[in-house]
Amino acid sequence: MELNELSIKLASFETEGVGFESFMIANPEQQDVLQVIVDGNDELPIFVTQTQEQLLCISYLFADEEVKAELKDELNETLLRLNVPIPLSAFAKVDNRYAIFGALSVNSSFDDITHELVTLADNAIEALDAVTPYLND
Amino acid sequence: MSILKKLFTAVRGGAREAGEAIVDANGIRIFEQEIADAKNALQKAKRSLTEVMAKEMQTSRKIKALEDSIAEHEGYAGQALEQGNEALALEIAEKIGDFETEKAEHEEVLNGFSQHIVTLKQQVKEAEKSIKENQRQLSMVKTTESVQQATMAVNSTLNTNSSSMTSAKASLERIRQRQQDRQDQLGAAKALEAETNGEDLKAKLAQAGIGGSNPKSEDILARIKAKQGN
């Protein structure tokens, strides 16, 4: 599914009790990125990128400098351990930011994609909640 | 070096400039060329394979036909000997000898074909493996590139959008607050609805035992019993 098409479909769709807002990030002649806001939580937008094989959904959680330096190793270890139990999503780092992401096949159905987006949005909030003790005040 | 190893080293180095390609465009082109070459090789190997397999079947058929002829002529030779016609039997034996020479030649050819098929099947397998492997690696490179480009786009968005630059903690608090507000609104709406429907008052009256309550089944049964008693 093209990102444009996904955006249009999302606009008039509601699932699992939540709605979506989305728009393409202006990025002329570069990789298309769709910014999706689930359930009005614009603090944790999900960025959707399409490659040849996958649809990557990434939500940025916090930056390196927000982590309490003395707890960083412990945090990394915890995130690695959480990767398996956390449903559909995995933790990652992009540049200096920690992120949570999900990868879907490009052949995924619209329902699969919306389910991924809703789950990722929930996971992002849950994850932030869980790692708060590791972050600076 | 495998692509994953290259990526690993590049990521560990960490000092990469934003947008600097991990594998240069030339590397990607070489990869794509390798995939195209492997696909060509696969195509060729498959075509040769079908040709050789067809020839193998033809040769097998010929050998079978020769074996039939040999058996047939051995029968003839036997009959000639029974008739005491030694000269004819010898002539037939010579013919059988020709058949056997021919059969041996075909068997040698068949052997060659069979070996060729094994080699070609191996080549097909290898080409398929190589294509899959290169495609997997190419996909890794391309995904890395896409994520890099996407990150640049996201960065410029985040930088122009000041609300997203606040700390994760502040974001979480705002989200939690919003969720709480929604809960409260929902609760308030429910309370209001109950009040306007008079359910609240009804519930209070029922609790106090005032007002028309639903007839209980025991009361109904008592009434029926009373009637029967009359």
C-alpha cells in the first residue's frame, strides 16, 4: 500500500476505539515518511517509512541525554530483555534517540497496519512509563 | 565482509556524518549487477537442465530398444541353432554383437548426461542461494539507507515542531493527563445521563423500599395459592 493511500484511508478510519491523524512529511525526492498520530497523542507520533520489502513504523521515545548516565547500561540491558515479550514492537536506537518500532511486510493488509499502529502507540506509552525511573527529571 | 558486519562496524564507529552512506551507491550497483548475473546464470542452467534431461530420456529409450532387439535376436539365434543352421546363427550373433556395441556407446553417453544433470542441479541450487543471499543483503543496505533518509526528514520535522522537542517525561505526563481527562469526561457524562434519566432517584427510592417495585414471583405464587384455597 502506498503511504498516500494509507494516509487517506486512515483519515476516515477508527479501530480498537481510536482514531488516526496522518500527514506526509515534506521530503522532496527523498524517502517518503508518513507521520501518524494515534488517539490524539501528538507527543509520540509514529513515522511510517516504506522500503522494498518492509513497512517500518518508528516512534521516538527519548534522547541519550535524557538517560541518567549511571543507569544507562542497566536501561539498555532491560530494553534488550523486553524486546521479546513486548507485543509486535522492538526497541531500537536511531542516531542519538531511543525508539520503539515495528516492521511489517509491504503486503500487509490495512487491518494489519492499523493494528500495528495502535499496538505501537500503546507500547510507546507503556514503555515510557516503564523507563521513567531511568530518565533525568 | 558480510553486509551485516559492515553495518555493525559502521554503527559501532558511531562517528558517521548524518546521511553518509554506509555502502556507497557503487556498492549497491555492484550488488544489483551480481543479482542480475545470478538470475541469468540460473535461467541458463535451468534451460540446459531441461535439455539434458530430455536427452537423457531419449538415450534411455534407445538403450531400452536395443535391449529389446538383443533379446529378440537371441531368440532367433536359438531357433536357428534348433534347426541346426549354424551359419545363420553366427550371422545373427554378429548382429547381436553390433547391437551390444551400440548399446555400450549409448550407455556411455547416458552416463555423461546423468553426471551433467547432477552438476546442473547443483548450479541451479547455488544460483538460487546466491540470488536469495544477495537480495537479503541488498534489502539490509536499502533499509539502512531508507531509515537514514527518513531520520533526516523526521529530524527536520521535529526541529521545527517545538512541542516534540520536550523531554519524554513531559510527553508522558501530558499523555497520561489527556487519558485521565478523557476518563473523567466519560465518568461525568455517565453521571449526568443517569441523573437526567431519573435513574439515580429511582435507585435511591428502590433502596428505601419506596415506589412500585416489580411483583415478586413469591407474591404471585402466594396469590395463586390463595385462589386455589377458595
